[in-house]
Amino acid sequence: MKVLVATGKPFSKEAVAGIKSIVEGSNNEFILLESYKENSELLEAVKDVEAIIIRSDKITAEVVEAAKNLKIVVRAGAGYDNVDLEACTAKGIVVMNTPGQNSNAVAELVIALMIFINRGQFTPKAGKEVSGKKLGIQAFGNVGRIVGRYAKGLGMEVYAFDPFITDKSVFTNEGVTEVSSLEELYSTCDVISLHIPATPKTINSINYDLLSRMPKGATLINTARKEVINEAELVKLMAEREDFKYIADIAPNNAEELTEKFGNRFFATPKKMGAQTAEANLNAGIAAATQIINFFTKGDRKFQVNK
């Protein structure tokens, strides 16, 4: 069996070594495609592989068509909207993610971004403390729960909204207050942290109506996907409210406009940094390789997302 690691944004050397050890230790062939610039390089590399590990790389219908022997794709990370699930499913290809492996790294970044923007991006001007403020978490999965724990350690009140969680003990066990609607979450909380995927229902869903409900001095933190923000309505809201701050781990399309108009009330990281720690990099890579081996040797589909 041939296992391809295709990463335009490479894994760490330690992660690559770990993946290679797992793949070759199971008597399989390890193939590495790093820092490629053209999609044609990926199309050539996938031609005769049975498994692919990716990070932010796009597995499109074109890639699926080129990969005649492909059986499984594993996205080393939680989000998987860079994989064409419909095309994979049509070809009988299993798609998995590695939930939880990057969670701590993303959660730590949320806390760092929250403090950074509320302290005026560390300029001399007086900022605000987060202790005693109310944090709202939109989507209470692996990352959201860790964010909640850290926020409570900072003395914040934590609220969460996640309609997909049916076991209400999840909220009580974490010591957070569940709210019944997005409107309630935004109306209640001084800070909102987004952890939703980009889907037809969520794209552009963070809009003027929701944001305008937030209390004075509000902060929106986005370590999810830029597509969930209605950028034009965000500009309108920030123009009307000089107290509102937005900080993101993925630059919006109108980042230049936001920077020019709103100064220290806006910041975006140069590149997505949520999973960019040595620990997360290694954990996600090792998990992806292990899931591939378990899939072929045991038929394990635990983390399949295109069921």
C-alpha cells in the first residue's frame, strides 16, 4: 500500500518522521510531497496511492478522479471543508479527520487573541481586563470546551450554544451555562468565540443582526473560518460602534479595509495559526497515520466524516 503525505504547508520534521515510522513499520510505502506550488504536482502524486494525509490542501473532484486507487483521505485536523466529500463518496473513498488533536493549540490561541485585542494590541493606551466578563462559545466541541476551562481560570463567566449537543450534562459538567439561541448568546456575552464550520447554513451567518445585539465593549474572536462572517455587515457594525473589536485567525477578504478604518480594534494573524504548535503538528500527523493503518488492518472507520 502507498501512503502519500501531501502538504503545501509542511508538517514539522518530527511529525514527518513519526508518520513515516508508522507507515513503513506496517510494511507500507511512504511518499512525501511537501511545499508544492502547482496543483499539477498533486495530481501526479496521487495517481497510484491508496491513502492520502493532508493539512489545508484541497482534495477536489479533479484530484479524486486522478487518484484511481485511492481508498482513504485523512485531514490532519478537525475541519474538512477542503475535501470534496460528495466526490469522495461517489468513488467509495472514506474521508476522516483527526478531532481533538489540535484542540488545545486552538484554545490557547483564542485566549491569547482575546487578551491581545482587549489590551489594545499591547500599545501604551489603557486596555480592558477580561476577568469578570461574559464569554460566549458558539459550538461547544473539543476546542470550545477547552476554551471554556481556560476562560473560567481567568475569572470569566462562560456561556455556550450548540444545538447539536443533546446530552445537556456536557454543559453542566464543564460548569458553563447553556443558552437556548444564538440571539441569547450574543445579547448576553461581552466576548464571542466562534468554533463553527463553514457550511451552507453558517456561511455569512455572523451578521449585523447578531453582532449588534452584543453589549458595549464587545469582542468577536474567529478561529474558525472566514466565510462564516458577513464581512460587509461587519464593517457596517464596526463603523457604527466604536466600542466593537474583531480579531481573527484567518484574514478576512476585506482585511485591508478593516485595518485602515478601525485600527487597533481589528487584527488578523498573517496565516492561520490555530494548529501551528509543535505539539499539535505532531499529534495530528501521528493520529492521521494511525487511523489509516487501522482502517486497512482493522476496518476501523471511527472518524469517518462522509457516512
